[in-house]
Amino acid sequence: MGRTYAAIDDRLASFLLSQPVFFVASAPLSSEGLVNCSPKSNDGELAVIDPHRVAYLERTGSGVETIAHLRENGRIVLTFCAFEGPPRIVRVHGCGSVVGRDDEGFEELAGSFPTNRLDGARSVIVVSAQRIADSCGYGVPLMDFRAHRTLLAEWAERKGDAGIREYWESTNSVSIDGLPALEGMAPG
């Protein structure tokens, strides 16, 4: 049923890149902290960097848990489910790093994604895979994909860069558990 992979080969990369949505889970070190699981659009927001690393655009949202957790401990798992075609679930467990919008290396990583996907991007999350495995997915429902939403890009365009950075400062400075996330990213 399930297999473990030493690396992300072309066939596995094709599966990851073709899923319209994936899920990101992370957790703080504190046992009293909240575990986070977030759905992510995959309309060009995911890239396979090499056989052991994937990256995704972390776009602006109301929460900033993944960034805060990664800055604290680096633990992350990405989960991909086949909602059509043969059943399959793939998990990429790893150590994640945050490359912020103003950090060295952001522009280079951003080149891995279509330029129209950068609206509202606050960082690129790079995951160095420690374990790559699949499982049957027999319990995952069959679902029909209609379209990706355009609301986030439209919202980011209306806000503009200064407005986005003000939003980061007011809403994304710390996680819901109080961990530092985007502190100090106000307009300069």
C-alpha cells in the first residue's frame, strides 16, 4: 500500500504539481500551543526545487502560524491528496525555512513561480524533505475541481505594497500563540 521515497523523482513531482490544493501542518514546541493545518492553493504556488526540496509561496492571510512555527522549530509536513483519478496521498515531512519578501534569496526563489502569483506573497517556504511517503488514499472522496479563486490576488492589488505591509504589521506580527512571525516588516 504505502511506499517511502528516497527523493522526489519526475513522476512524484508531476503528482505534487498537478494537485490543485495541498495542506500544510506545523506546530509550536509548547504542548499548550495550537497545531496548525492550512489548505494552500496550487495554481503555480508550488515548486519542486530539486529531488529533496520543495517550496511554496506563502501568501498573505489572516494567520501567520506556519511562519511562526518554522521560525521557532522548523517542523512541517505537506500533504497532497488525489481528489480525482487513482486514490493517493503523499506526505512530505521536513524542515522548513522562511525566506521573507525582503530577504536575500527571495527574488531567486520567486523565479520558480509564475509572476502573477506573487501578489500578496509575504514569503517563500522552502521544505527540505526528511521523509517522503505515500499511502492509499482510499478514504479520500472524489471531488470535481472547478477553479482557483482570484480574490486574494485582487485584494492584494487593491491594497498595494504599502497596504500589504501595514496589514502584516497589524495582523501578522505574531501567531495566535504569541510567537514572533513578521515583526518589523512595516513599510520603510
